[in-house]
Amino acid sequence: MLDIKLIQNDFESVAQSLRKKKVDESLLEELRAISLELKSARLVLEPLQAEQNSKSKLFGVYAKEGKDVSSLKAELSENKAKIADATEIVRALEEKLEALATIIPNMPSPLVPEGEDENDNVELKRVLEPRVFSFTPKEHWDIDSAQNWIDFERGVKLAKSRFSVLKNEAARLERALINYMLDFNRTRGFVEVAVPYIVNRETLMGTGQLPKFEDDLFKIDGEELFLIPTAEVPVTNLFRDEILTKEELPLKMTAYSACFRKEAGSAGKDTRGMIRQHQFDKVELVCITTPEQSEAVFEEMLSCASDLLTSLGLPHRHLMLCGGDLGFSAAKTVDLEVWLPGQNRYREISSVSNTFDFQARRAKIRFKDEGKNRLVHTLNGSSLAVGRTLIAIMENYQMEDGTVSIPDVLKKYM
RNA sequence: GGACAGAUGGGUGAGCGGCUGAAACCACAUCCCUGCUAAGGAUGCGUCGGGGUAACCUGACCGAGGGUUCAAAUCCCUCUCUGUCCGCCA
């Protein structure tokens, strides 16, 4: 959620910033109008409440002293009706404000480049040279070994399209990758946590998936519960409604989880292979920091994910997302794209974002700083999407004879 | 799923329909003492918001939402969650 006060006091800078993200300015204008209306409506209500409070206290005193209270009682009853009207006005405005404030995305950081979509993202750097093949590398589903590793048809039989089954080395590689990534992150100071895969509405509001993106989530029938689209949701919300101490920050956490996404907007995209599934495994990084720490921690997370790819021998590049491609909650995002020789292109495998205080304001995560409560910054990043890492290994480590070799660092995990 | 009990500030935990935003203790912060010493003493200390340069004034909040009342943490209703016992089950 954006800072309503900032919208009231410095509308132009908020509007300017959100233009980068292609936000409809009329929404913002409306939000400001309602917030100001609400302010004046409260100015009507509160003196009435103050009057009611003080006179009700008097009532008690009079009654004890045996004085006549009938005229006072009449006044109070009359005032009570006024309060009811004023309260209704305030309540309705609060509801409107809430509805609007929760669907407006975060402001991009000033460092975020202008741009419409993914074509305007800015490449920051490339790490590792793609391997030169003496044969034409195949896409992962065409590699001979894959016939024995991934069963797409039976995944569909069990659930529906965009589900698959891993077998043999692929199943073991998946498990090895998860363990390797968690251990790697632990050496970088991230504390491992294991969290629920099903969460409630408040939790999803906290990180920004709700109310706007309910269509992207799998909802449990008959319950107000949803399958998590990423471990970012439960891990960040661990501290919802809490006031932390400055000393315990930054909190650096890592979690493995399965992730569930409806992929509502991507019909027909990546239908072949394992790139885009309804269920996938991911190891996530989540950090909670003071505003002063967040930029440095962002860099730590980014290098953690990038070094992980490097340690696996996977060529990749860093992309700074432009305003138009930035997610709802993010102020700044750097994507890591891994080289897929079979597809002959880079594909997203990790995304590291700083949301500044956007999620913290929604989730009410604060810390005590010299007696004052301040909002924390929250950051999240994948490290890495496990299924895509598996694909990347298959395509980058494929041999001419159709087998796949295993990166050295993973051998002890297999 | 059935029966009962409970939900109060960072924690434990009092709370009679008005004098309670809330005792006490712990934790924490600042200061004092250093002949009660792994101690003693003083003061401060909930959250969010409005007004004011400031001292300060003021509204809401005691799981959530309704209701009764001039007045509700306190009474009534609904819901959620937690605990205990029973049932079921990894």
C-alpha cells in the first residue's frame, strides 16, 4: 500500500512515479479525493464523540449525586443520532479508501528505467560464456534421456495440462537441487524456514496478491484459504502485525516450497515442456530490513542467486526490469535469466525484488527505532526456480549421445 | 466432527456497566546508588489517527462483526481462533 499522507501532501511526485508503471492517474486522483473527504468527515464525527464522552461521564456523576438527569439524557440521545449519521459517512469512506488503496501498485524506485514491457528491460551484465556445442543442442523435452525423466502425459492424466511427473535421475536431481540450494543459502547467512503451503486471505493481502490477483490463485473450495503462489507469501507474513527490534534486523531467511499458480493470463504460452507449470518447486530468499539496510541486502540476495547459478556452471545474465514490466508490489526488480541452448535464448530463472515499505505497510511489519515505530523494508528473490534449473542443467549439460552429465557440485547430493 | 473452557499492552496476568487505555509483575529505556552486589532506587514505557511551534488537547482500538445502554474490556448474539477431553487420521 502507498503512503496516503504522501499522496495528500505530494501528489505530483507520486503520480509522476506511477506513470512509469503505467498506472491510471484517475485512480490516484480519486484516492486522494477520498482521503481528504475522509479527513473532513472525521473532523465532523470526532467532536461529536468527544461531547458524548464528556457528557456521559457527567451523567454518571449526576446520577451518583442524585441530581436530575432527564435533560442531559435527552441531549445525549439527540447527539447519539448525529453520531450514528456521521459514523456511517466515515465508515463508507473508509471502505472506499481501502478498496482503492489496496489495488494501486507500488511506486518504482527512481533508478528503474522507463519502458513499456520486457523488451525495454536493461541488461546489466552476463556471467559465464555459453558453451559451444559440436552438435545442435536440443530442447529439454527432446533430449533422449528425458523420455525416461519427465512424463508429461501422465501428469495431465493425474491433474490437468501443465502438470508433469519426474522419474529416475530427474526426480533425484530435483531433490538434490533443493538441498544444494538451501545449503548454499545457509552459508550466505540465510536461516532456513519451512512454512505452510496454504494460507488465508489476510496473508495474501499482506504481500499484495490480494485483492487484485485472486484469479491467479488456486482457492480451496468452501474455505477462505489459498495455495501459495510462492514462499514469499508465508515467509514475509511471518512477521505480520509485529513490531521487531532494530537489533534483530536484517532478518535473512530461505525456504523451499512448492508453488501453485493458475497462469490465468498465459494461455498458449510455453505449453510445451516444463517451463510453465501449475505446480513447481522453488527455493526462496526473503529479507526483512531497516530502510537503511535494504539496498545492501538487495545486492547480497542478487549475488547469492547469481553465484548459485555460477556454481552450477549455468551461463546467465542480469536484467534490470523497466517500469512497465515491474510487478505490482516491487519498487525495483532484477531478473536473472539462464541460458537455454536448446531454445537458444535466455529465460527467467530468478527474480529479486525490493518492495521498500509497500508490503510492510499492508502487513504492518514495523521495528522499534529509538522509541519510534518505523516500517521495515521487505525483499524477496528466487534462488532458484528448481524446475527451470533442472531444465537448464539438462540443456546445458546434454551430450551428443542424448545423455546428460551432472554438475560436479551436485554429485554428492545424488 | 462432538463436549467444555478461553481470547486484555513486548510477555505473564488483574479488571465492579461510569472514577480503566487498562492494576500488578516481568522485560525494555534513561538516570541515581555501588557497604542488601549475578543487587538496590527513581522515572518513563500500548497501537493507529486528528489539531497545535510547543507544553498540550482530542478520536478510535481490550480476537472480529453486530446489539442493549446516556455510558460496554465488563451484558446479549454471530463468527474466527486457541486450549482440554472424546472421535478420526498421517
